[in-house]
Amino acid sequence: MRLNKRFSYFRSTDEKPPERKRNWGKYIYFLVLGLIVISVIFYFIDSSIHAEGDGQVIFDKLYIQHTSDIRVLKIFVKEGASVKRNDRLFTYAEESRGDAALRQASDSSFYSPDIEREISRTIQAIQLRELDRKGYEESLAKLKSGYDTIKNQALLDAHYPGRLGEMAESIRNTESLVAKAGEEIRIMKEYLGRIRGINATASARNLQAWQAAQSAQSAAGAKTFLALEDGVVTRIYPNDHEVVLKGDTIMEIYKPEEIAIKAFFEQEDIKHLRNGAQVSIRFPDGTRATGVIRRYYFATQPLPPEFQKRYEPVKRTVVVDIEPPNREAGLEWKQYYKLSVKVFLRKSI
């Protein structure tokens, strides 16, 4: 009996077992999951510690208005100019109701009555000649239609051919009438344009003369409006010699030294607001700063459109004024004027 021969393999102690490949995808998955969990935890912790609001960097603004109707005679500053206290802004004269009524009544005297009547007569003459031309054109169309009909009948010996000559002569005469009416209308329109130009020139001169007389009369009682505070002129509404009504804004002056942030917090955060509290500010470029609550208002206001989410009901918020802690910080805030910022307030326990 022959036994089967088997081969056996022996592993020496010097050989190393094959290395298992690492599953990097699993490590990345758990790393990302851990970061998400940590971010959520930090968000809830931060939201429980800080109240967040939207804000905007603004300057205090001064509106220049007057308590009565005035005529601005001459403006001495331009938009963007810096002014100091007691600098001259403009001169003005107070307008009375009688002056306004006189100015309104005198509007009709700027035009020449004779030229106005001539303009009316010319317009009427042009309209009448246009009616004549329209009648001539209708007659011409009927004559041409009849001429074609008689011409066809003459070919069939239904009409005497001499009739065609008579109708051709009538067509030529009517065409002459249409052309003559058109030429007369053209000449009258040119004349109308010339007399209208003369009237406009005369009215402009009369108006300028009236305004000059009014300005000279106002200048006799002119007053000067002085700047009440230091600032920068950002907007000028009227021009020289224009009338400004009572309560209308004449100028807007910003006071860059009085920069602040107007912030908007949720109504439930009002219990954490207090004057003098310190807040953290994050500007659009990521820069962070601190500010101090100067005041807050118990009356709520609608959230400005730039912070309001579309298709959501208008939200009413608590308004807070925040000022820089020192002058140096205020100078840094100027570069963010009119930009939106995030404001964080530590909640009181």
C-alpha cells in the first residue's frame, strides 16, 4: 500500500505578515462628523451666551431747514466741503404770501399778447388749409377712379374717347390744388415756428428781467445762515435764487466726529440691554472691535429692508445706539460708513 505524498510548508520566523491597508475614508468621515458636532455645540453655547443683532455704521446727521418760506440767494459751500461752526452757508430772504401771489400772477406777462394772438390765427389758418387739402385729395381719388372706368368703357366703344381728355384735365387741375394747398401749409408752419421762437425769446428775457428785479429786491433784506456745528456738507437741495418752502430741507450736514452704529436686536433680547454695556462688533472684512451701548429705545421699529428676509412678515426690533469706546476707535470705524455689521451682546444671567 502506497501512502499519498503530501507537501507541507513551514513559515520561518524571519517572515513578516502582510500589512493591512488603512481605510482613510472612514477616518475622514469621522473627522468631518466630529467637526459638525463641535460646530453645533459651539453655536448653541454661543447663542445661549450672546445675543446677536444686525447693525449699520452711521454718522449723526444735521438737517438745515427754515421755519418760513425763503428764497435762497447765494450758496457759499459745495457738497463734500468741511465747515466749521459759524461758517457762512448761504444768504436768503424771507418770502411773503404776497410775493408768491405776485410771482404767480406775473407768469402770464412773460409772453407778448400780440404774438400769442398771431400764433392762434396761424394755427387756425393751417387747420383750415389742411381741411381743404383733404377735400382736394378725396376729389382727386374719385376723378382717377372715374377716369379708369371711362377708359375701359371707351375701349369697348361705350363712351366717346373725347370724354377722357376732359377728365384728364380735371385730374391735373385737382393735383395742382393739392400741391398748392400743401405748399401753403408748409409756409404757414415755417412762419408759426418763427413767431413761436420770437415769443419764447421775449418771454425768457422778460422772465430773467423779473427774476433779476426780484433778486435785487430780496438782496436788500438778505440774511446769512451760519453753520451751527462742525461737519461735512453732504447734500444741497436748492440752487441760487430758488424758493424753499417752510420745513423743506435745504442742506444735510454729517458730523464725522460723532460716528455710531445703529443696531437692531430681537424683542426678547431687551432684558439683556443696558446703557454702558460693552458689545463685540464684526465688520464685513472680518475685523473685530468693541463698542459701548449709548442708549436703547423701548419703542420697537420695523427692521430695515436690507436686513429683512424676503417673503417674510416685517419684523419689529429693538433699536440700539452704539458708540466707539474712544476717539481712535471712531476713526477706524469711518472706513465702514454705511456698511452692515454684526453686533454681539453678552447675555446677563
